[in-house]
Amino acid sequence: MADIGAQVAPNDLVELGRIVSAYGVRGWVKIQPHSAQGLVLRAAPVWWLAPPAPPASPSSGSANISKTPALRPHAVKQVRPQGSTVVADLEHVGDRDLAESMRGYTVYVSRQYFPKAQADEFYWIDLVDCYVFSEAQLVGVVTEVVDNGAHAILRVNRLTIEGDQTPSEGHVPQPLLDAKGRPEEVLVPFVAAHVQHVDIAARRIETDWPLDL
């Protein structure tokens, strides 16, 4: 098998979780998946790991903040769910002390390894940046999807746009700000009772959720 350490990181990597600790005495790692992404972690044969970014020094301004930590691929030798976490035996680890030193590493997976979503199922990463509409009026854009334990919730930054409500190049919506100049947001339950249509290709979500709640 060729050394995957020589591979160049693909441009379709998606962040799916973080290593929270070592697991067992044989160098396994324990990962806390972001949202419900454990299935994708278990399906991917290769994970790309990035160490925590060092804090920027006061004298360096913002130069260090935008630096992307070096990514290193690790073949997944064994993986299984462990409660709400995922545990894995990764190539080039195999030692508890080394596994423990990887606490805080970010786990990325190439999009090519995502299992095909079932009908009426969506990967949360695909919902981010979708525009939300209510009765053909633009509500805003999804900035995050969170889990309240019962279902997913869309965090939507409010937007306003004149005329044609469909955003396009040259027809860009503007943030809707509150009295203090802060972006307004609305939380929309991502459930069938309030989300009538999702079109990932068109980046469009339609809802009847009351916006004044």
C-alpha cells in the first residue's frame, strides 16, 4: 500500500469532529462527532487530521488567525461507535501516549466518502448557506445547524432584499440589523411540520415558522 502520508489534501474535506481523548491502552482515539456525523466517520477509510491552531501572539495581528494547520491523512484500521462518540484505531498512531497527544485534533473527511443520503434526509453541512423563504419572501441564510436533543434547528441570519426575492450575482441581499447594529437571527425547527421544501441544488428552504418567535 502506498504511503498515504504523501497524498495532497483534497479540496472537498469536511470537518466532522474532534479527538477528545485516547481510548484504551493500544493507541485508539475517541472522537466527538459534530452533530450526527458519526455514520460518515465510520464509512470513511481515510481521515485527515489537523492539530489545534496555535493562538495568535499580540504582536502578530491577525496574520496567524487565517493560517490552516497542516493536514495529515491516517488510514482508519478499525472504527466503531461508543455511545455518542466514535473510537478508532488509526494508522501511524498505535500508542496511547501518542493518541493522548492528539487531543484537540480536528477530523476531516473527503466528501466522496459520504454515504448517499436517503430521500428526505440531508447532511447538515449541505443546509448551511441555503437561503430560507417564507411565503416567497426571503427570510435569511442558514449559518449553522444545531441539535436540541429532539430535532435539528436552523440558525438563520436575517437578510433583506429589494424587488425580486431570489438572490443572485449582482442582486445580493443585505444583513438585517437590530437597533444596536447587530445581525438579527431566527431559529427554525428543521421538522416536516414547519419545513415544507428543501432544494439543496437551488440552495433554497421553505418554511412557515413564525418569524416573531
